[in-house]
Amino acid sequence: MAIQGAIPLGQDLVFPHGAYVVGEVEQVQDFDRRQAGEVDTQSRDKNTGERLWAVRVMDADPEARRGQAEVVVKIAAEHQPVPPAPLPGLPFRPVVFEGLTATPYVDTNRARPRLAWSLKATGMSAPGKSTAASTAKVDAGRAA
């Protein structure tokens, strides 16, 4: 099969009505490292070795089913990403993810297994802005 691993998707495909940061950016914990007694227990990206961070996101799709409006996006970055600044009058912060990918998996934590998606990005910024590091990674990928 030609598709191996994560599927690159644009922000407009995953969040066509926009996305909003809910809460704070947190470390993704590697439970194997924790059980082994290691001091640094943060998970790493399998491809780049960068640290993994998680941010809760509200999908603004008005037709999202109950329980599917909030998702977690993992971000591979050596340093903790900073969410966009809040906008006056809004309870959530609008966000755009750079380098967004989706990886399908079977969720067996329910009565009936179902197809689910794990979302990962290389950066995040306010709508209309792009981080220099993310742009450089995209440009480097195109040149290769």
C-alpha cells in the first residue's frame, strides 16, 4: 500500500469551521519511561525525536456529534508551544495548526471497536499568521 503512517492533511480539511484552543499545552507522558524510573518521562515523536505536547481543541463544526467536538492535537516540538493570544470577548483562542497529519487506529476502549484518528502537528499559530519554524520545515520538505 502506498500510504504508510500519518496522512498529511490541511487545517481546512480537518477543521473547516475553525478550531479553538481549550486549556493549556501539556506534556505527553511516556508511561514506559515512567515505569522504568527515568527522570525525563516525556514522550518523543517516533520520526523526529522531538518532544510531544498535547493541546485540547474545540472543533467549531456545528454538525459535530456529541462527544466529537473536542479533540486532542499532539505537537512535535523541542520546546513547549505557546497557544495564540486570546481575543477579546471570546472564551477560546482561535488556532491554526501547521504540518497537520492524521493517523487512523482502531479504538478498542468501547463496547464496539471503532475507527478513530490521532492528530499531530508541527506547530500552531493564530489564524492569518505562521510560525517561522513551521514555514522553514515545510519549505525544507518541498525542497527535498
